[in-house]
Amino acid sequence: MSEVVTPEFRVSHHTHYDSEQINKNSSKSTNLFVSGSLALVISTALIADVKAEEVNLDALLVEDTSIAADANPYSEPGAPYKAKKLSDSKRSRDIADTPATVTVLTKEAIADSGKTELKDILSAQPGITLGTGEGGNSFGDRYVIRGYEARSDVFTDGLREPGLISRDTFALEQVEISKGPNSTFAGRGSTGGAVNSVTKKASLDDDFVNLSAGLGTDKFQRYTVDGNKVINDDLAVRLNLLYAEKDVPDRGPAGEQRIGALLSTVYQVTDDLKIAADYYHYQSDDTPDVGTYLVDGEPNGEQGYPGIKDLDFLRSQADTLTLTMAVDINDAVRLENKSRYGKTSNEYIMTTIRSDGQDRTFAGWQDNEYLGNQTNIIIDQEIAGRRHTIITGIELAQEKVQGATSAWAQRMAGGAYDIDFSTNTATKLGEATDYKLNTVSAYLMDTITLNEDWELFAGLRYDYFQYDLWLAASNGRGGPVPEKNYGYSDGFFNGHVGVVYSPWENGNIYANWSTSANINGGEADSAGNCGYGGICTDDEGNYKNAEPEESVNLELGTKWNLMDEQLLLSAAVFQITKDNVIEGGNDSYVTGGNLNTGKNRVEGIELGLSGNITSKLSGQFGIALMDSETLESFNADNVGNPKANFAKQSANLQLRYQVVPKLAVGGNATYSSEIYGGQPDAGASGNIRLDGYTVYDLFASYQFSEKLELRGNIQNLTDEDYYTAVYRGGDIVYIGDARSANLTLNYKF
């Protein structure tokens, strides 16, 4: 069963206060509980002057089982908040029968929430927090899952999507979050989990056009188009378009602009062969809010921006081409292939104010180029009297990243940009870092149905990689540092074993063991900043002898498919142990660190609910109760400390009630306990703390006709002041959005 968690969303923006002010202004921790609701049953009797023998009994039994052409192909029919299966074909069973914690957010739940940024969706989910941009890593979307860095564990349609860029939901069917180490499926990384965004595909079923226009407070406007055209019985195209802009609620002139497009096509060559292609373009242009707007709680100047107020920016862009092919070789064997070429870019200049009142500028840029290919052979047939679903495949990937993060750029003579303050313009200079990673992977998985009650899941994967990094000459804290080259190759195995016991018609219990591995220098945006995930060396400058970081997950859970499979309940206890941790040293902005000296652990309980609670009430709920501890470290003072950017308790609830056929109302709530600042794999000292918070949203929709719908959303109903992430030194925090409201008109034809 999937743990489909309600997407209560917050837009977290950057601001800047000292730690004492943070703790004074932060909201107090609030307990979140879930209450049930009784179903309302409305019945009517139709009286007709007809004879009993003229009543067509067959007609009375007919139900409308038609599915809209634009329906999510992975959701449970009739339960829009519940996902039935995952899009990844390597996950061979329905979510209810998969021995792992998986959170799935459907497009219907996302639309009801009124939130559109992937970072806001994820930061509201139980067990997930945000990380900040800093001097040693890029600004952009940065996720921490179950206490572990996950900014590089982001996928789209099953292929890795590198680069810290902004991501929107305008072209998504659902968002899939797998929890716990799963390198068998995701490859390197994925210690705490991985995120997969599933895009909308062209359909051969029918033509449709969905138009959406939204207006709201804080200059909010958003327009989308989703149109599908069936050219003939074998060919169809689909186009999604986006334009959106707004001020950050109650913090203008800080604001955001989004432009996006997804063009998808499908061609059914024969009954057994299908080819599809899509091109994705997305760009964001933000005026960032990094704390220069407020000083001591009051606006700083007429517009709140001193210094280079007209120059600060945060921009990202993505252009991706994906080709897929699927061929049914026979009734039992299927071949799938995906190829992707993509480029992303991330550029920023941000001015902050330190707690001592001094300005600090963060400037950097990264250009990412990615080429990937994944081939799977799926065999589903009976062998020796038992059903086997065997999946074997090969994955090839090439990642190239050129850029200049703040720390390295500031040490170069020219920095990341040539800034002309007379005209408030910035010209990007040459790269300070050049990163390349080539990976070849092979895997084999089998799901065996032993009998009616037992299923066994097992898999093994081997990843071989070649790593190359060039660092430009720079001015270090100890003096000039010459340019350097780092290169090495290595490989590692990962695996998973799971068992599902289903003696009941609607429920099961399961156990799961899985592993993951991280390489030295795996975070491309950190380059030579060891303390942020960049390449690390020991005291003698060695780095090739570093062992991969290894993580092991143990999980015991249960899943229940109730209400005629319209409602999914899940519960799991888990323990993640990460060993051979590569730690930074006293200076996180250099390559010097400590190889394989750390060890830490996260354990907890996670509960989930998704689907139709009654015929009128739909919901998504999730709660994570976790604890963390640093078990070993090069610094004895770290031992026993909890992990940074880690919330011990977090919960999320979204409910939708169909009052009458045309009117639905609902709301959501997000709760997070306090978190401490720092790097995810470094023990938090407790000096920098953000208080917990609870945020409430409301929404309502009215269906004027089959084609026309109006939806209203109020975000942060109580106008709560809250913070979602903090820089390890307390100089930067992300503040949640103030109260806002918008109306969206949807028209289908």
C-alpha cells in the first residue's frame, strides 16, 4: 500500500535573522491530530406512473464506469486522492502490495491544495525538510528526506534529473516519494529516499482541452493549457503550457515568474510496438527574498532592499528531450527503452545581512548537461509452478557540470560575475569548476508469488562510475591554491529483499531490507567544498582510498486496502543506519576532510492514509515520528547529537468533502516540530534552532457545469509566522509564505 500523503504546501522563501530573533518570532509547536467524519447519505425517490412490468431492471444496475480522457492512469478509479500503482515498471506490484513506504501525491490532490511548486509539496510531507543554499552549495530546490541529503535524488519519469532548479507541477500526473535507501532502483545516493515526478503523456483515447486561469492577492496570476489531439488511431499529441507570476505574499517586491511547456507525442506503430517522445522547457526568474527586506522586524528603506536591490536574482532553466519505446515481444516478455538528453542552468546573486548587520553576497552559477539511457526487459511468467516477474536492465548516464559556487567564485580573482553597479548588470565569468561523472549500471530483480499468501521481492544492482573534477586556481584562507584535478573510478553493489504476507483479503504485513551507497564528491554543485558533499581528501591529500558511504534500511510494515479498494492505510517502523560517512573538517569550504569516519542512524514510525473515507469524504494523511543520533565522528563532541535539518515529528492532513454534487469544500494542515541548523551528516549542536509550527489552508470548488469549475484557495489561514530551513550558522533562514488567496477558473472542452 502506498502512503499517499496530503500535499499541504508552503512556499518557503529566503530571509535572514539572527538565531535569537528566529526563536522569538517562530510559532510554538502545536500538536496535530486527526478526527473522523460521519458520512452524510442523501437519497431521493422517483415516482413514475409506469407499470411494474415495464421497469427495466438491467438499466437500474448500470453504473457509469467511464474514465475521463485526461484521467491520471496511475490513480485508483473513483478515488482521486489514491494512487493505485507507481509509474516505474521496475515496481512490478501495486503500491498496496509493495514492501516499502511510498508516498504518492496525485494531480487531483495537488490541484485542490492550490500549491504549484515541487519544493512546497515536498517540504510539507512527513519526514521531509528543506535545506538552504549556502556558500558551499547552490541556492535552489534542496530536499532532505528522513534526515538525509536528497538534492541529487530527483527523477522525472524514472530518469535522474540533475541540477538544483525550480520545478513546477503544471505538467505532472503525480509525484512519487520512495522512503529509505533504494539504490537498487535509483542508483547512487537515495539514502533517505528519492523523488520521481511523473509527467502528462499524449493519449490515444480522446481529444480534450483544459484551460485554467487564476488571479489572487499579491499580484498572483497563473494560466495553463492542457490539450490532447488524436491525429488518427495510432498517433496523438499533447501540449501543456504555463505562465505564472506573483509577489511573495506580504513581502513584495520579492516575487516569482514561471514559464513552461511540455510537448508530448505517442505513436502506436503496431499492436506490440509503441514509441513516444516529449520535449520539456521550463524557466523561472525570481527576485529573491534573503532578509534584506526586514531588519529587526521593520522594513529596511522604502522598498526594503539596500545595496544591489535591483541586481539580486535567482534564475533557472531546463530543456529536456526524452524518447521512449516499448515492445511486447510476446505475452510474457516486454522490452522498454528510455533515452534522455537535457540541459539545466541555475544562476543567482543574493545579498543578505548578517546578524552583525554586515552585508554578505552569495553569487554562483551552474550549467548541467545530462545524457542517459535505460533499457529494461520484463519477464512475467510461471516458472516451476510459481509466478515470477523478472526485471533486468542496463542504465548508462553521463553528467557534466560547469559552474562557480559562491565559495570558489569568491576565491577566484574575478568571482562568478563581472558586476557593473552603475548599470546594475552582471555578466557571467568563466567556470571555477568542471565536473564529469560517467556511470554504467546493471541490475536484476525478481518478484516471486510463492502462494496465495506469500510474495518474495529481491534485487541486486551494480554501479560502476568514473569521476573527474577540475578546480580553478583560487585564493584560500591560507593563501593561494593552484588549480587541481581529481579523478578516480570505483564500483559498488546494492540490493534489496522484501517479503509480503497476505493472509487477509484486504491487508498484509511486510518486511524489507535495502541498501544504498554514496560516492566521494557526489554532490556536483559543491565541487571542492568537502563539508557540503564535494570531493574530500585526508590530511595527506588522498581521496582515491575513500570507501563509498553505505546505508542499510530495515523496515516492518502493514498495508490495508479498504472500502472496495478506495481507501489505503499504511504503517511502518524503520531504521536507517549510514556508515563510512565522509565528514568535512574545520573548514567546509576546502577539500580537506575526514574519510569514512562517521556513522549515524535514523529510526521512526510512519503512518499514512489516502483515498475515499466515505462516499463524500476524501483524504490524505501522513505522520512521521523519528529520532536521530550521531554514532561515530572524527569529532567526539558530535557523538550523540541529533541530525541537522531534521524534524522529529511532522504531519500532514488534507480533507475534501462533497457537500452537494456541485460543491466541495476542504482544507489541509501541516505540522513540523523544531529543527536545528547544520549539515545533514553533521551532528546538530543545538545552537541554531527553528521552532515548530502548524499551518492551515482552506479550499472550495463549485462545478457550474460539466465543463466549468471555479476553485478558491486560502493559504496560511491564520497568517502564521514560521520558518522551514536554516543555514548552519543562522545567517539565512527560509520563511514560509504569509496569508494569501486566489481564485482559479477551469474550463474543459
